[in-house]
Amino acid sequence: MTQAVNEPKRESLLLNLLLNIVIPTVILTKLSGEAMLGTQWAIVIALAFPIFYGLNDFRRTGKVNLFSGLGVLSIFLTGGISLLELDPQYIVIKEAGVPAIFGIATLISLKTRYPLVKTFLYNDKILQIDKVATALETTGNELAFNQALRNASYLVAMSFFLSSFLNYALAKYLLVSPPGTEAFNAELGKMTALSFPVIAIPATLVMMGALFYLFSRIKSLTHLDLDDILIQQ
């Protein structure tokens, strides 16, 4: 009973979509006219919703989520570039740069003792790590599992590079008007709306492929069923 009381509430997918995509899109595309909020206030208010969501996530969990933190930073950069009316190319570069950095970091981490795949996929929030390690030692498949982790890392990096390319293509295609105009805000809103189906879904599918691959290799190398090693929610 105590564990259930102390367990943080799960994230609401509907609230996530509303605050990060739906509301900012509506504000930027429908309320940017001078008769409404105006271009600058529309940007400030629209971006306040995902920033609030990221900060509330920190308050709710009590720790910094790497993705939420970078998401908030990315939103600040978008807002700053827009409000300063800088060349939209800076937003294009930013949109492509953030996931590309993750992809490069994932590959570089393979040369260290702490590959990032263990953060993304092979961690104690998903799997009973100690049980897996014991089974691998018993079966003598530790080297084969390390190779499986490397392969999964390549798939994870691929998902980030795919996201980087799609971010770049979408921003390059949509952001054609000068910042500080109602047209630019509408384009920014459209980019926000399309980011989920065009970018998030394909990248997530690749990440899920990496997860399923890793699970299948763990099952094969440890001779354990997934029900025996998955953390029960």
C-alpha cells in the first residue's frame, strides 16, 4: 500500500498531446493576427504550454528527465530565435541538430563503460538487470549479449538520425516566411502539428524495433521468458 501511495502518477498521453502539440498549434495558427494576440505574444503564450509541461514533469518526478530537459531547451531556442526575428535557418539547424547530437552521443558511448543504450532500453525500469546478468553468466553468453547491445545501439542511433533528417526536411519545407509575421507563426504552428505524425511516429517505430530485437536476444541468450525478467508494472 505504501509503494502505491508513493508511486508517481503516470503521464497522461492526452495531456501531453494537448499541451505540447494541440494548444500551441491552435494559438500559432489561429490567434497570431493583430486583432488577436499578435505575432510575438502568440509565440510566447504558445511555447509557454510545453515549457510548463516540462517543468511540471520535473516537479512531479523530482528528477531531471534528459529528454524533457532538452525539450524545454529546444523550445526556449525556438522562442528566442522567433522573437529576435532571426533567420528561420537557425530553427532548421536547431531542429536537426538536437536529435543528431543524441545519435552521435549514442555511437560515441559505445567506446565507454556506459553505453547510452542502457539508458534508453536496457535499464532497471524495464528489466530485472541482475537476473539477466546472472543468467548470461550461467549460460556463458555474456560476449554475445554485449554484441547484441552494440547492434541495439546502432538501431537507437538510427532512430535519432532519422528524426534529425525528418526534422530538417519538415522545417526546411515549412518555414519560408520571415519571423515576426503572422505567416511565420502559422508555419511554426503547422510544423508543431506535423511533428508527431511525420517525425515522432517513424522514429518511435525504429526505437521499438531496437527494443524488440534486444528482448528477443535476451530471451535467446538467457533461456528465460520475458515474463520472468520484465519489471511488473
